[in-house]
Amino acid sequence: MAEARATRSRAKTTAPKTAPETAPAPTHSGAVCSVAFCPICATVAALGELKPEVIDHLMVAGREFLLAVRALIDSRLESMTPPEPGEQRVERIPID
């Protein structure tokens, strides 16, 4: 009997402990944005699943916005070039 108790106590101490059940790791079904803080991707993630037509429209709108910003920057850079030595910056308009 003492032998049985010793066997049981050894079995308790050597029994493998099971890890607590953990939730499965979340899986991402959608595409992951490569930009860290992309406002478009953050908005899409906040809204959830969107139709492909909406995403296409957002991409086209974003492209047009970036082209407009580029045109604005280009026009600003062109106006910053110094005038040529013989060129006048002011146009004289006579008032009659």
C-alpha cells in the first residue's frame, strides 16, 4: 500500500502539465498595406470589408489627388526660378 501511494505521488509530480488553451492566432484575409501609417488603409480597416468597386474608386481618387498635388508643386517650383537678366518681372500697363 505504501508502494502504491509512492507511485501515485510520483505520477502526480511527473505528469506533464498541459498548457492553457489559447485562442488561435488571428488571420488576415485581406491584403496588407506596405505603408506603416497609410490613411486609406486605416480607413478601410476601420470600415471593414468593402466592395472591390469602392476600393477601385478610392484608388483612382487617390491617384488624381496625388497628380493634383504634383501639378501644384511643379507650378510653384517654376515660379520660383529667378528671372533672366533682361526679363522684367513687372508688366507696365498704361492707364488712359
